[in-house]
Amino acid sequence: MTPVGRKPDDERYRAILETAARLICERGYEGTSMQEIAGACRLTKAGLYHYIQNKEQLLSSIMSYGMDMFEGQVLAQVRDIADPVERLRACMRRNIELVMNGASKEVVIILHEHATLTGEAREYIDRRKKQYVRFIEETFAEAVKLGRVRPLEPTIVAFSFLGMVLWVYKWFKPDGRLSEEQIVSGMVDLFFAGLAVPGAASGPASEPASAQVLALVPAVAVGDKP
């Protein structure tokens, strides 16, 4: 459930959130009026207020909807993986895929409009974001205890992980030279190569990480689409 408002599984409400997210991504929160959002949703302004209370509540609901996707399509799918390294790898893979395949608008808003929220709405989103950070930190700490990864500071690892994953929307092009699988596999292998204990395998036998990472090296001039 969102902090206030309807359930995000209400199809019409979800469509309003996605439309508003697209407009806010294009124009910024301050540059997008409620009248413009209503028009894009094919509603009157009064009709829009049937679904939401005010503009800040709409922003909060978009962020909450984005966090719902992260938790449902990423965390809920990997929590029960017993091996902590494989749990992290699956988490990173799913998170990248989510950003590339539908959540980029919500990611932009969570990253760039967070300071716009106030009071309880901001605290609510902060708590959900911190839960994700803690999940990464705790899973990594578990892997350290098992000797599966280098004993690095978990907070540095968590924010490096998130920095790589959440910034994909800035450069990913669906019609670019690299396939989604090349990008996902290359990013995961690149990140986990930095965590691996020297001389030890960090996961199941597969093509060497270096070979998959090299698949990302552009074979064309700088400036072409990635």
C-alpha cells in the first residue's frame, strides 16, 4: 500500500503514476503542472484529484510504486537464495534488468526528486531505500564470513553496487550495439571480479569474467551508441 492513496495494483491508478512519472522525468517536478498530468491521463483536473490528494502525494506515490517494483521483482525473488554471493549476483542482475526494462522513470524520480518530499512521505521512502542498502550490506557481510569475497567495508560495497546499477538509465540505449544480456553479464562480472578473493572462484564455473567483460569493449569509434 502507498503511504496515502489507492493500492498500486489498481490498473487506472498505476497508469496515472506511470504517465505522471514520464512527464516529471521529461520536465522535472517543478516544471510539470497538475493540469498537464491530467491532460496526459485524459482526465480533467478534478478527475485527477479523484485519484490523488495533491502533487506531493503523487510524487510520493510514484516513488513508492518504484520501490514496490524493486522489492517485488528483485528482493522477493532473491532473498531465499542460500549462497550469499549468488544472492548478490542475482540481485544485481535483476536490478539492472528492471531498470533497463521499465523502471527507468521511477529510478530517475527516486534519485533526482527525493529532496522534494517532506515530512512523513520522505521518511517513508527513506526507510524503504535503507532496507535495500541493508540487504546488500548484510548479504555481503555473510559472504565475507564464508571467505567467499574480499573483506571490504560493506557500506562501500553497497553504494558501489547501487551506483553501477541505478546509473544504467543514463547511458543504456535499447537500440544500441550491445544486447541487454551483454550489458547485464558484463556489469555483473566486472563488479564481482573486484570482490573475488585472489585465486578463488566467486561463483559456479562459467566463462572467465575477463572474457565477458571484454565483450563490452567498444569495437567502434567513441561516440557511437553503447
